Amino acid sequence: MSWGQSSFNLRRAALAALLVTAAGSAAANVLVVRSSGPSAKSYPAGRSLPDNARITLRQGDTVILLAGGGTRTFRGPGTFPATGGARRGPQLATASDGRRARVGAVRNAGVLPRGGTIWDVDVTQSGTFCVVASRPVTLWRPDASVPVALGVSGPGGNRTLQWGAGQPTVAWPGGAPANGAAYSFRMPGIAVPTQITFRTLASEPDDLDAVAAALIANGCDGQLDLLIETQPEAGS
């Protein structure tokens, strides 16, 4: 096993531990976390279903649920019990905007084993990112092999953060970003800066479903992808 793969597995384990520790206290419902295809409007991300629900899908439909401390993936056509009978296949359906490819890139990026929670801000990925008001904001990069001068632009002006070799995480420079604030992150040799808009959660969700629901409600799709990726297939 390569260093990159081993390091990713350590980060994956840390994320899974963070998210699954409270899963046993979750309610008996299941949560839709991904849906696509003709029936997607009937099963929008964030919808809670009773655990005895039956999922009716048409050809081309895919629905992913959080259930029983893991994920269940259903593909149509057919009718399936929410807590069993999942049609197995790739754990995360391919998204048209490339989010699945982004998760795969993280897997193969030589991730270092330090840091590694779902709340660490990946400065190489644009999008909306959820942070928790009670947590210090931490920046993370997938490749810490070389020093980097990270340019940060946003409310309050521009600054440069010196990021040493072997250092995968670094504290957010200055006060925490305000809810809705947008920042640009620029690294040497990268033509297009990363653009991140922050959403602040008043408190950290206390179980797996609540984490997923908060990410869905705030449009934090990259973190939701990572949450799904780090969960086992329920019943497998």
C-alpha cells in the first residue's frame, strides 16, 4: 500500500470516527442524502423518511439514504424497503457537476495523517463550506510536501499565510469568517484561485443525521460528499 493510500485511510478513519460515534443515538428515521433521476423531486436531499418506508423508483433513479449507521444506495426501477434491499453499486452516484470526481481526487492526493475532520477547510476546493461557531477554523491541504505562501483575499483585505512543509493544517488567520463571507485562496502555480463561501452553524450537530441535514440545508456539498464517502454500506 502506498504512503498516499495509507494516509488517506487514516484521514478516512478519523472522519468516520467523528461522524459515527453518536450514530447509535439517532432517531429511527432515515435521511435522504442524494437523489437523481425522474423521481428526485419525490426524494429530495434532506427529506426524513420512517424506517418502514418503501422507496419506489423509476428507470434512471438513484437514491442514497443514511440508515442504520451507514448508507444505502437504491437504483430503479423497483420498490425497496428503506432499511433493506439496497441495490449495490458504486457507493456514491456520479454528480453532473463533478463532485464525485473531487472526492476521488482527495483519495489519491497523498493526504497526510494529521488533522482530518469534516470541519477542516480544504483550500483547494471551491464551493460553500460549513464551519461551527464554537470550533476554531482550520485550513487543510491535501499535499503538505512543500512550503506554500497562501494568499487569502476577502472581507478585511488581503493577507499571505506562510504554510510550512510537512504541515497539512493551519489555523485560520485572524477572526473567524462571518456567515456568508466569501474568500479567495491563491497558491503559487495555480492559475485559478479557490473560491469559498462560509456558512456558520450555531452549534455542532450531535448525531450523524443532524450533521448531514445541516450540510444539506446550507449547501455544503463537498462536506456532504465526504460524509457519504466515509460511511459503510449499511447491512454490508
